[in-house]
Amino acid sequence: MIGLPVVLAVGALLFAIGLYGVLSQTNAIMVIMGVELMLGAAMLNAVGFMRYAWPDAAGGAFFVLIAMTLMAVEATVGFALVISTFRHRRTAELDDLTELRG
Amino acid sequence: MSAASPFAIVALALGGAALLALLEQLIAERRLAPAALAASAARTLRQPLSTPEVKDAWLYHGAPGLLLLGAILALAMVPWAPGFRGLDVGAGAILYSGALAYVTPAVFMAGWGAGRPLQVVGGFRFIALMLAFQMPLVMAVTAVGAPAESLRPSAIVDAQHAVPLALSQPLALLLFAPAAMAVAFVAPFDLPQAEGELGGGAFASYTGLDAAIVALAQKVLLLGAAGMTTTLFLGGWHGPLLPPALWTAAKTLAVAALMLLAGRLLPRTRIDRLLPFAWKVAIPLALLAIVWSGLVTLLFYR
Amino acid sequence: MSDLGTALVFWPGAAIMLLTGVYVFRTSSMARAGLLLLAALGVEGLVFLALAAEFLGVLQLLMMSGEMVIMVFFMVMFMPDPGGLMGMDMTHDKRRSAVAAAAVAVALAAVAVATDWPAAVVTGETPDLRQIGFEVMGRSMFSFLFAAVTILFAMVGAILLAKQGGRLGLPAPGSDRPADDGDDGERPA
């Protein structure tokens, strides 16, 4: 029987998978993908709350809308940073980007 | 509010695709020979799949399926008659763009899976083209949604019972039609996968069942594009004498014929001209169309 | 959606989301990683549809395809081995991050299961398009404006970051202004 705890548990697992990606990947773009998964998990939680606990809270839908927007914005700025870093350092690997200068 | 069963939509997709293939043969070769079409289709289906030379088989062979899925889902958004409204979802007009958006990964998968340089380039060119064209597509749909006060396709058709939206929103129509044509691989916007360009583009090395599915998906996309143009801009099933389904069919066929004729008569636009046009001209015009639609809504549709 | 319909979409959908999410970080082909992420977040859109959030599900489906295609684009540009043919290991601290992720999962799931949530609602009349519109234009207008301005700043900032030659662009041919690549760290006045 699907209820709020089930949806939240699935969201927790998805969040953990995203966290694993963020912590373990060396390339900046894979880290961005991990963050996207984490935001997806948050959105799933919000939709679960809307469906099973507070159905007339349109603020939850707005939260999901803003989270989707944030996914796009974070990816945009992240990719711009990767382009800029690649132009100067010829690498997008986070392990090589540990010093502020050269 | 009667939703149609999936079987009806798939049957409609197959029948419509066959009809459009005949229409294309009529326009291209000025003759009507269904037997020749059937023979060439059978010949394509009998070819073996090009498995040994493919670099990423999962993506390569999965791409036609995704393409067809997106095409049929897009077609399911089009309402044909008051009794057969397709998948009448509340946000149907946006789900049409959403289904079309899955054409982009499918073309990319086809190009990348084949692994040959020109096909990868074809896939990436299509990504660039669709990123640019998706904005005017979705904004034109938004511009149409405002006067109708709904994104449900059947409600948009009902809002045109007096005047088709093409008359009050010509800018949105002029932006929507080329964008839909670009997604449906119809010339003059089909540069990334046209024959004779880029060695045939992303779909060049498909043989056998894959090629047949790709051809079918192209026709279904054209049918969906023509049907959605009819729904959003030409008044759908409204008309004086004939039954509603016949009106929709006639208008859709007319729009499809116009699109195919445009492909025959106009030269293919170069991608380095098409992209700046899409970004620098089409998107500001689409924003203008939204503002215009707001004005029209406040003045006339209230 | 009926209970059976919701269950039919939710359970396979959740399984697909989690499996493809894990495989995003285990595959070595970058194109496949991006497309697997597309599968995960696209199926999440279908799950939203099953959980009676119609507009949000459609929006998620629409946005994810465009985003993931862009992500694949960038991965092929900037990764050392986009085809995954050389089998490089692109991870660090795998065990520690797996332990941290598992601990977070257990903690969050424990909170989810152990909390006393309000009683389950049977009808599930989630907000439809009109209500979301009124919410956005009414009570949440300030947040909406803030988000809009943030998007604008992000777009402008991203373009400035990615411009060739830095903020001021490439110097015109013949001028003796050095290109502001940022290498020397000095900002032109």
C-alpha cells in the first residue's frame, strides 16, 4: 500500500544515490548530475506530501516549480564554470583543481 | 470527456502515416502508386539489422523505439472530434511539446550509437537545432493557451468556435509551424538528417526494421505536427456542414500538404543561418507573441 | 488515478529510478550516463503523474529531456573518455562516500517511517493548474519574482563566464590590450 512513508523512503534512497555521486565522482559534470538527483528526490518528497498529507497546499506545487527552476539554474552556472575552468586549466577534474593558483 | 483507448491511437498513427506517405508520393512524384510504396516498405523490412559495425548497440537500436514512442505520444495529444479527443490531459498542449522533446535524445542516440563521425555530427546538430527551436514552440503554445484559458487541447478547440486563433495570433502560428516542422524532420529545416547532407545524417546507417520504424516515426511526427497546428490555430473540428472528424481530417491533410510542399519548393536552410535566426529573432518574437496574446485575451476573450 | 493505477506506475517507476540512478555513476560511457539520468528523472515525471500532480509531471518530463541532452553535450566536450572505451576509473573515496550515502539514506528513511504523519487522504485532490496559477500569482509572488531575477542573473553570469576572452571579450586585431584570460590574475581597470 503506497503511503507517505513509502514515497519518502524512495526519496531518501534517491537522495542517497545522488549524494554518493557528489562525493565520489571526480569530474565536475558528474557532480552536477548527482546534485540533480538530490533535487529530484526533494521534489518527489514534496509531491508525496501534496498527495498524501496536505492536498490543498498549492505552495507545495510552487516549491516543486522552484526546485525545477533551481535544477536548471544550477546546471547553467555549473556548466559555465566548467567551460571557464577548462579554458584556463585544461581539465574539469576536481582532483586537479585543488589550488587557487596554477 | 471520452479518452481514446491506446489501440485507437496506435491505429490512427499507422493509418495516418500511410496516408501521409501517399500524400508525399503525390507531391514528390506527382503520381499515386500505393503498390510501389508497399513494395519498398516490404523491401526495407526484409533487410538485416546493421549490428556488427555499430559502436553502442543499446543506444543505436533503442533510438527508433524512443522516436516512435515520442511520436505516438505527441499524436495522442491531438483531439480529432468531440467523441475522440485523444489523451485529453489537462496540460495536453504542453505535454505535446514534452513528447516532442524526446525526439532530441532519440536522434542523439541514433547518431552516437552508430559511432561514425558524420552521424555523430548529425546527432549533435539536431540537438543544437532543437534547443533553439523548442523555445518558440513552447512559447507559441503558451500564447495560444491564454485566450483559451486552458491548456487542454479540446478546450482550446472549443475556444475557437467563432474565430480560429490563426486570425488573432498570426505571429504564434508563424512561430509554431516551422518549429513543429523542424521537429518532424520536414524540409526546409531537416538539415541534420537529410539525404545528401552530412552523409545522410544521424539516421543514415539504419537498415531493416530500424529504418522502417524511423520512417514510420517521421510520418507520425508530421501527422502530429499538422494535427496540433489544426487544433491550436485553425479551429480543430469547427466548420459548417461536414461532421467534425471530417473537418479535422481535411484541415490536417491541408496543413500536411502545405508542409510537404514547402519542403519541395524551398531550399534547405543552412544550419549556421538557422541557429542565429532561431536564437536572435524567433525567441524575441515568441515573447512578443505572448504579450500580444495577453492583449488579445483582455480585449476580446473576456 | 485509481489505487491500482497508481501502484502500477509507482512501484516499477521507483525501481527504475533507483536502478538507473545507481547506474549513472557506475557506467563508463558518458553518453549512457546522461541518458540513464534522463531515464531516472523522466520516470520521476511519470511517478508525479501517478501521484496526481499532473502539471508537475508534464513539466518534469518536458524539462528533463532538454536538460539531459545538454548535459551529454557538455560531457562529450569536457570529459577525457566520453565513449567509455578505455575503462578509466573516475571516482575517488568510493568506500567513504558509499558509507556516508548509506548512513544518510538510513537516517532519512528512519525519519520517514517513524514520524506520525497526518492521516492518509483518500481522494487526493491535488492542486490543479488554476490553483497553482493563483498560488504563483498571489501568495508566492515574491518568491516567483525572486526566482525570476535569479534566473536572469544566472543567465547573464553564465554567459559572462563562458565568453571567450573573459568579460571584455577578445581584443580587436591591432590593439595592444592583452586578452583578459584571467591567467595573470590582474583585473584591467
